[in-house]
Amino acid sequence: MGGHRFSSPRVTGDDQPGCGVDASLPARYAAARTAGYAAGLTRRRRAAGIVDLMDASIPGAARARTLALDGLLATALGAVMVLGTQRAALFQTPWRRPLDVLAYALLAAAAAALAGRRLAPLPSLAAVTLVTAGYLALGYPYGPVFLAPVVVLYTVGARLPPRRSVPAAGAAVLALLLPELARLDPARLPADLVAMAMWHIWLLVPWAIGAGLRARREGARRDREEAARRLAYEERLRIAREVHDVVGHGLAVISMQAGVALHVVDRRPEQARVALEAIKQTSRDALEELRATLAVFRRPDDESDSRRPAPGLGQVEGVVEAMAESGLPVDLMVTGRPVALPAAVDLAAYRIVQESLTNVVRHAGSTTATVRVHYEPGEVVLEITDGGRARPNGVGDPGGHGIAGMRERAAAVQGTLEAGPRSEGGFRVLARLPTGGRRE
């Protein structure tokens, strides 16, 4: 395709009513953040205060199901404890007290306390410890009675932070050890005490397993939160870059048009009017594009106004025409077979062309510019040149952070960008962006 030249003067200016950015957007965004913080603070206070002994991480709708599942587990463990203790008792007579109704009641009570182990870990631990310690203090046989402390200690380690679970687990193990200490022979107390402590210390193993799993879950949660914060930061950078490009381009064109209007206002008022109308159109376009960029801060259900589609290479001709009507003639040349670009690449290509022409207006002092768009297999090549001030022995004014921003845009879509003076004078921006390989 050949190049298109636009040279008729045009300008931009005041925005029309209804074209500005919704002034309530910052207030809505701040209100949403405040409400979210207040809700989170309320939940934390409730978990730390009113229901301090309960596990507040389980939603109300799931509590009944959790209680039912833990009830089934408690029933199964209760049956194992009763049947297993009956068999274990056969090998512990006559030096342990025979099983009776009270022993079976204590076994059943220890198992029943497990029904609330996830809804109320600390009360469940206290109940199991109290019942099991009483069972041991009465001299009943050892055996599966320790299943209940094992399960509840694991639950406490898995569901409570260490600052709460460590003292609770330590106190529980000590409480289970005390009934046995009363039965030790004073003459052999040191040796028997060490042996008894080593025998009971294994009860901390299930707690350690639960605490380790909790630490792993917490680490994964922190990683997800960090990833979310990083994505939010990158999104803010993207929006800031979009705002910079939209506002910078619009103000550059408006400044040029205003200069034209001031220059001709006394001698040719009709041309000054054309420049002012162009200022009006440019400012309106910039405000509409800014509104579309900031639409991310609107409520998801806010459909009060239409959304402007994201710009792409299909709108480059409008940018070139606007520049030409502002007094900077631009040649646009498109060669090769056009392809359907991914949205991110399409937007990056548009912004690179827009920022390059804005830099020409701001810094080059050029009378002409050329935009070449060439489609190659697997990539699109953008070349923007001008005949301005830049020379091989002096790069001129590169446009502040504009070139760095264009490089970041190209790198973000796995492309490259080069910028520098030309040997014949002027400045050149060359970008290569991947196309994704889909042809129209």
C-alpha cells in the first residue's frame, strides 16, 4: 500500500458537556477501599474477640456439614477406642484396673469431644484432655484411648497459630502426664520420670505435623497475596502509562494548535477559529480515551455509559490525520499483508506511534514525519522518522521518559524498540512486535 499525506490545518480545545471523566470515580474507589477495610477489620475483631475460641474461618453455611463429618469421625474413632481397649486390657491385668461402665463412658466422652474439633479446637482439646486424664488417673488400661488426644492435637496445630497452639499443646501433654506421675515409685522417680516423659512426648508429633501443614498453607497464601499485590502494582503502572500517553499526546497537539491560533488571530481570524475547533475536538477525544482508560475503577455493575474500544493500529490513521491537521504533515505507509494482532500488541503498536509523533511535535521542531507499518511473517515493524533537529553528533531532546516508556511497552509484549538519530538528520524510532501468526 502507498502512503497517505494529510496536511489540512486543524486543532482542538474545550471539552463539551458530558465528555469529561466522571468526577465521582475517585470517591467511589475510595469508598470501596474503605468499606473493604472496615469489613476486614470487623471480621478480624470478631475472630479475635467474640468467638475467640471458635474457628472463624469456616463459613456459617459449612458449619453443619463440618459438624456432621467430624461427628462421623468421632463415632468411628469411638468404636475403635472401645473395641481396641477391650483387647488391650487383656494384657494389662491385674496391674491395671478392669474396664467398667465408667471406663466406657469416659472413652465415649473423649470420642464425642472430637465432634467439635474443627469448629472449636481449644474447647475440644480441653474436653479430650480432661476426660483422658481422668481415665488414666483412675488406672484404666492403656491403648487406643490416646487416639482422641492425637487427633485433637493435630487439629489444634493445623488450625491455630503457633502463639496459641504451642501453649495449648504443651499444657495438654503435661495434663496427661500428671496422673502417671502420681503412680511412680519415689525411689525410682528420676529414671521413671524420664521414661514417662519420653513416652508422652510422642503426643507432640501430631501437633507438629498439623503445625507444619498450617505453615505450608500460610506460605502459599502469602505467595498468592504477594502475586496479587504485584499484579495490582503492574496494573497501576499500565494505567499510569496509558494516562501519560493520552494526556501527553493531547496536550502536545493542543499546544501546537493554540500556538497557531495565537499567531493568526489578528490577521486571519477564520484560521484561528479552525484551530480552536481542532483544540476542542482533540480535547474531547483525549477525555473520552481517558475515561475508557479509567473505567477499571468503576463498579462492575456500572453500565451507565458506553465503553470506548481499546485503540489499535486500525486507529493510527486518525492520529496521523490529527497531526497533519495540526500543522505537522505526516506520511503513513502500510505494506505487507495485515494480520489480526493480539489486543496487547495492537495497543502497544498504537501507543508507540502516538508517542513517537508526540515527541516530534514536542522536541524535533520538524516540518514532516513519516510512519511506516510493515507486516512481516511473525511480526509487525513500525518505523517513525522525522526531519527535525536530532543529528548524529547530538541526539537532541529524546522526549524525557517517552522513549523509555515505548521500550517498556515493546518489551511487555516480547518485542524490541530502537530509537536514535539518523545519519541524514532527524530522528528514527524502530519497533518490532510479534503478531501471533494469525492472518486475516
